[in-house]
Amino acid sequence: MNACLNCARSRGGRTPRLGLTAVGLAILVAFCGERGASGQPADPAMAPLARAAELMDLRQESTGPFRLRVKARLLGLVTGDRDGEYLLLLSTPDAWFEATRFPGYSSLEGRSGPREWRKRNVLEKPYRMHQLTTLLDPVRHLRLAPGARVEKSWTGEGGLTCLEAGPTSDLWQHDRSGISALAPIDTSDSNPVTLCFDAASGALRRADYGLPLPRFEYEGEVVLGSRRFPAVMKVFEAKDLAIEATVVELAADTAREASELAVPEGAEAWPFCADLVPPRMIAKREAKQTAVARGKGQFGTVVVQAEIGRDGILHDLTFVDSRAKFLRASIERVIDEWKYQPASCHGESVPFTIYIKYTFLQR
């Protein structure tokens, strides 16, 4: 495949589920640009990403059918720590099933050929579950936006090979008070990621998106053929451990019948695309500070993670920076009036996760 001819936007909430073709494209996209006669990437600084992806990506055709079982603990919740489990059964990159189960929360997701689907027992997906989804797919951190580049590199603690690269594949909506115009949604150069790799094996060990976003750390390895998957995975919010996950089993499996991986009754389903048409904002009401926030001199930035649903409305709304408690009320008052043209695949709407960065200016 000619990577440069196939450079495409591979972004959004569903990218953690990409199969072989899409993963290869997403990694190659980061290398698009001028190439030498040998066809090798022009920027050798990006090579650690491809090396780690080849080593750690279980969802390649050559891996074959497998099952992955993980025990996870969510820490620091208001209701106390919570233990749960995750199961992934994969026959091929376009035929798989996964289940996430915790007390009070269950989610079933999968891909059945050309369609993805999900079925969960709650209307809104908790932020910790978003974090867990990202944690369990280390390769997601390596999928950068087209034109991404390494800004700097260094030897980190413990001899890790570290680099700062961006923009990431995440889409951001930057907005601020006093602006009534519709906000664009795109990748953001102001939100790079720091990636650290094991110098010997090349495996990803750390992905840090900077505060207020979490940090992801990976330890040890579990072997499946030529793949090396992390044995222990952790999410940190600043200095606090938020999630710890341990692999219980990673083993080759028999291929599943198509009927076993079919879209179940009652599930929400949509077409799969490696290259979605991204969402755009089509209506908004400007957020203004509450009297309480003004009285306390509260100004600054609120960061929100949300899914733009197939209905064009924001769902799974999470305020990432809990310190902005007085500012978030101003967002909550108007966010139901923000409307979007959903992301689409072959003309059909699909769910898509974005970050919203809203800044309240002192006037």
C-alpha cells in the first residue's frame, strides 16, 4: 500500500477499535511526507512508534484468534474502590467481541464485519471507563494525526527512550467566553503526548498527555507469538493512581462462528470506517460565568470529554479538571443547546469522542 496516497484522517472515539488495515494506515499516516528511494520514513524520529505498534498490537491478522482476560480495579471513587473484569475474544480484526463488567456497570462491544456495535446497562459511560478503554489498548497512544512530528527526544528515568510528539489523533474544540461564532473541531498542536519506550525491547512504557489529562503506564509483558502485551497497566491522575489492570490470560483461541459475533438484539450499531468524516458544530449558546464564579474571581479553562452521539448531541459528558467546579456550572447551563453534525461513515452517522477546552477570560 502506498502510504502517502492513502494518507487519511484516522481520528476519534472509535480509533481504539481499528483492525489490521486501519492500524497500519494510522501508523503510516504519521510517516507521510517525503520519503527516500528506499521507501523508508523521512523522519527517523518517528520510528519508535512503528516499532512499538508492531510489537504490541494484538489486533493484527498475523496474530490469529486469541482471548484476553484482564482484572481491573478503579480507585479513589466516591463509593470506594471497585473491582471488575474485561474480556476480549478476537477471531479476526473485523470480527471480535469484548465485555467490561463492574458492579453497577456492564458494557458489551464488538465488530461484526462492516458494522461496530455496543450495548451497555447505563445511558452515560463513566469517565473511568473511558480511561480503562484507552488503557487496555496501548497502541492507541501511537496513532497520531497526519503530519505529526517529534518535537524533542531524550533519555528518561530508568533509561527509557522518550519523545514528545503531536498533534495526537484526538479532536479538540477550542472555545472561549465572549465568542458567539461556532467553534471548529480539529486536532490540536497545543496538546502533544510524551511517549516513553523500553530501550531494549521497544515496547511502550508511558504515555503522558499532560494535566489535566491522565498518564498511562505499562509494565512487564505477556507473550503471544511475536506480540508482547503489557502485563500490568496503570492510569494516573496527576500523582494519584486511578486504575490498575492486570492480565490474567492471553492465549491463542479457536476462531468463532460468525453467529457468535453477530450484532446482538438491542445493541446500537453503525458502520465501521478507518477514515471517518469528522463532526462539526452547527449551533451553540455562549457560556457565561455564573454570579458565584464572578464573585469568587473564578477564571480560566475547563476541559471536558464528551461523545458526540449519532443524534448530534453531547453524551458521556465528563469534566476532566474537577478543580474548576465554579466554572463547570456555566458550561452545564448551555451545553444542551450545543448541536453538532455527527461524524459519519459512508453517509451514516457514528459516535465520536472529542475534548472541549473552554476558557473563561477575565474582563
